[in-house]
Amino acid sequence: MSKRPYEIMQIDHVVIRTRDIQTMLRFYLDVVGCSVERKIERIGLYQLRAGASLIDLVDAYGELGLKGGEPPQPTGGNMDHLCVRIDPWDADAIQAYLKNAGAAPGDVEQRNGAEGVGPSIYFADPEGNNIEFKGPADIGD
């Protein structure tokens, strides 16, 4: 096999199909901390800036979303989880913030990620998609 003519740099974007675009936009903007990068409302696409990457929210009932078939359901989501690397890491402050925002954060656990093993917290968005906030590798809670 010949050498690959490319090198993977990072995840560019993740696409999440949603049943309720306005609720999901508020959550990803207000709770997660993304900002709007670009909107193409006529096809139901909302691109949100998440650090160096994008999270695309697609209205499952819009032109683009209908191409994906049935909308995601609580018993059959459209992904396992989205991991967002955050900094600084203050587990108590992060959990308190998420609880105050109406999310139900899980316990801090040490998990492997792109930088190695480090702390992380799982919680769900309003449609049940799991989100992981990941801290830097090799630090405690």
C-alpha cells in the first residue's frame, strides 16, 4: 500500500439533525457556548462555531434534513456523543453551571481523548444527544 497523500489535522465539523431547531440553537448558543458562524435558513442549516471546529444543526423537517430520512427519536438518536474540549477545567464550576442551565451533568470521570486521559463530564442536549466536555489530559477532577 502506498503512503497516504494527506494527514488528518482535526475534526472539521459534526452535523446534528434536530426535531426542534430553535430549542437546539438556544442550547448550543447559551449553554454550550457556541456562536453562529453561518445560517442558510431556506435549507434548514445553522453552522455554529465551536472553537476551531463547527457544529452544524440541521432542521430535520427542512430541505437538507429531509434528505436524511426520519427525524431522530429519543429511543434512536443520530449519534453516540459529541466531545468538546474545554479550558479551563474546573469540575465543580462546570457541573454547577450545567445544572443551573437545566442540563443534568454526570460525574467527572477520567476518559481517553485526543490529548490522552483526562477529566470529562457527560450531559445531554434537549433532544437527548450526549455531549462530553473534556478537560486537558493528565489532570485530576
